[in-house]
Amino acid sequence: MTCTAKDQTAYQARRRYIRALLNGEDGAAFQVIDELLRARSSLGDLYLQLLTPALVRIGQLWCDEEIGVGLEKLASHLVLKHMDRLRGMYAHEERRLPNHVLVSCIEGEQHFIGARMVADLFLAKGWSVDFLGPDVPTPALFDTIKMRQPQLVALSVRTATGVGHARLLVEELTTLEAAPKIILGGQAMAQNEWAQDGACAVARDAVEGVDIAGKLLQLERPKAVLKEYLIGLGQQVRELRNRKGWTQEQLSECTQLTRASIVAVEGGKQNVSMDLVIRLANALETSPEDLLSGKRSLPS
């Protein structure tokens, strides 16, 4: 099987990241993430192609007794720290959607990083998220779901015992008048794909779980609102300009627009033409599609 340049780059990034984690070098480890961010990696790419493989490899080293439990815990702590920083970059509380998901580990499940990744990806999509963490007793989980009434419940199930708890919980949830849709993920579900009356689905990874959620809830594309697009465009332009270290005057000169126009665009107050969008995109070294996407740029 031919290894592409992209594959080789990803492999080298994982090696550097793992080495930095095992050396306890927080800055060096996050530098790898920062480089991938600048290469326009998505949050899902970072979680599935960098952080998850790194955790799997470190877990293997611990199982093979090549590292002690102390280093394994140190590495896990650093990964969680990096996830906290990434969550702050991608999750925007001021732009919450009406979609509501509750994410939790099933009773007895102590490993929660995978579930935290799922919660983060939903946050980045604009969902409201309740994250309960590890080892939530089934009765408490049921009561919380009944009280919070999420549209969707995402559960991490890694052990055979956990499968039993998950089955029991799903049976109880289907009795609710407003029963939520349910997505199950985790190692134990790989060979235990089951569903009840279409209310339950199994995801192979966090990204697939978020994709399945949209299908389960048959989410409709929200109506486009001009004001929101203009605000999103303004945020993109301002953040990309700041990343380049430019003033508004410098951007004005590069685009041959007036400074007043730049101020109006960044404030979300100017209805823009495609000519203006293309000028801005070329100056800021991005695509017109990204400027208009409504996605907030990542800080440098």
C-alpha cells in the first residue's frame, strides 16, 4: 500500500506528539496541534487522527509495561488539557442551536476521554450539550435524562458489563413519552450492534456519531439570515487580519477598499458584493467559501 505525502506528514505529527506527551512537554505537544490547525485541520481530524491514535499507542506501551502508570496518566492529563484549549477555540456559546444532546459514560465506565470528544464535536456544531462524565449509575442517568429532556442521548460503552447497563437504560428510555434518540459508541459496541424500534444507533467513532445524530433527528437546514452571515463574515475578516498582524489600514491598502468599508465589514454592518468578498479572501489568503461559511476562524 502506497504511503502518500499526507499520510507521512500525519505519521510524523503523531510521533512528535506522542514523544512530547511522554516527555511531559506540554508546549511541544501543543505545537504539533497548532501546526495542524494552521494547515486547516478540523476538530474531528485532530481528535481522530492525532489525539486518539496517540492515546491508543500510549495505552499499548503501558499494557506492554514499556512505561509506568505515572507516564500514562501524565500523557492523558496533557491530552485533556489540549482538548480544553481546542474546545475554547471551536465552541461558541453565543451561537447555540436549539438541538440538545446529553453525553455520558455508562455505569462502571471510567474512561471518559472518548465521550468528552463526542461532547466537544457537538459543541463545535452549535448544539447545547450536557456532559455527565464517567461512571454514571443507571438510575441517576435515567433520572437526569428524564429531567433534562434532551433530543439525543450519546453513551460511551467500552465493556461487556456496560452493554448490559446500556440495554437496560435503552429499555427504560423507550417508555418515556418524549423518548430521546440514542447513539451508542465505544469498544464494546463493535460486536454488539443492536437497536430498538429505530431509537438506537451505533457509531464507530465520534465524528460518525455526530453525523448519525443529524440523520436520526432529520435536522433541517436552518433558513439563511443575512444579518448572521454578515456578522460571521466580519468575525472571519477581523480574526484573519489579526492573525496576519495587519491593521485595518493595511487590509484597506491590500484590497483597495476604504478603511470605512473594512470597519463596516468587520462590524457586520455592510451588505457585501462577491467582488468585495473575493478581494478580502485573496488578501487574507483564504477562500471566499470560508469567509462566507459562518465558521469562526481559529486563533493563532
